[in-house]
Amino acid sequence: MRIGHGYDVHRLVPGRKLILGGVEIPHYLGLLGHSDADVLTHALMDALLGAAALGDIGQHFPDSDPDYLGVSSLTLLGRVVDLLAKEGWRLGNADLTILAQRPKLKDYIPQMRQNLARTMGVPVGAVSVKATTEEGLGFTGTEQGIAAHGVVLLEPQQTQ
Ligand code: MG
């Protein structure tokens, strides 16, 4: 088995959508980025790539590439899972944490888990998503940005 960790941050700005785990969440600020800036899915992808020692998402999907302008991060997650499958790995489980002062995310978490699990071809029970505030402290606490951590376990694919 292999373990991986991913971490990502995106800045909160007016005039952008807030997308976390492929769910568009109504809020007066959104995340700035070249893609859809889905910080949760980015942390997950970096954890997956890290577990397989396959680099990071900046290397696989450079933000200088116009192909990735506004792209759904779920699309990129599907490509990461294909890459891992070629290397003989599949996801065992993922545990993800969002650090955000606002908005309240509890009601959106079931849909995030479903989106991520469906994209990765695993049962929803294999994907945990948690959210916490940092008690008003730091850049998440002052709503300058949202951060996310991801931890994953990879298992070898079953051989016939
Ligand atoms: Mg990112």
C-alpha cells in the first residue's frame, strides 16, 4: 500500500464561482484560479499523485496551458485516476479536510463525496470530506482564501 498527502490553497475573490468537490456553492466570493479552482479536488489529486510518486498537478496540468483554462477539476481527477490505474494503483480510501471560515459547508458535503467517489470509481464510503474553520485566525479565518488537505491510501489493483 502507499500513502499520500496533498495540500492546496486558492484565494477568495468577488466575481468567481465557489466550487468544492465539484459542487457549486452559493457565496458572494469564489476561488481564483486558472481551472475552476476547486481547491478540495486539487488537494485530493496531489495526494493521489504523491502516493504514487508521480509528481504533482502543476506538472501534469500546467496553468500555462490554455487547455486547462476553466476546466472542471473533476475532469482532471478522472485523468489522475487513469494514470494511477496504468501504474497498477487504485484508491483504497481518501480523507479530505477543507479549511474555510465561511460559508457553512455541511449541507454540500454529501454531494462532494458523491462527485469525487463517482469520478474515481469507488464507493462513496471510501471518500471522507470534512470541513472546519480556523477560528478566525490566519488567511482562512479572515476569508482571504480557502485551503484543503487530502490524505489517501492506494492499493495495488487486483490481479486476475
Ligand atoms: Mg490548486
